[in-house]
Amino acid sequence: MAKKTETLVLPRSKPRNPLLVPGLTRRAGPHGTTRKATRHKMRQRTQQSLAALLDGDKAEFEID
């Protein structure tokens, strides 16, 4: 009897995407303060200044 040869099928590896790995390690973040954060900070400083004026800790003519 003749021997049957079995073909060995290997899965093909997909080509590596050079943009994938840097994209996975990169994290998005803010590039600067947003308008909302700026308004919030200004509002806080105004409230702190008013509280300091009412408590007498700060004279009216003092500027930061």
C-alpha cells in the first residue's frame, strides 16, 4: 500500500501594523486648560477675594 501524505497547514500570521503598537501605548490628555476650567478658577478667586475683603484680611487696593 502506498503511504498517504498528510499536508500540514500552518496558520498564516498577519503582517504587523507599524502604527498599532504606538497607538496602544499613547494616552489622550488635555493640551491646555479649557475655558471651563479657566472660568471655574476665576470664579474661585473672586469668591476668595470677596471673603478676604469681608473678613478684613485684605485691603481694597491690593492687587494679586
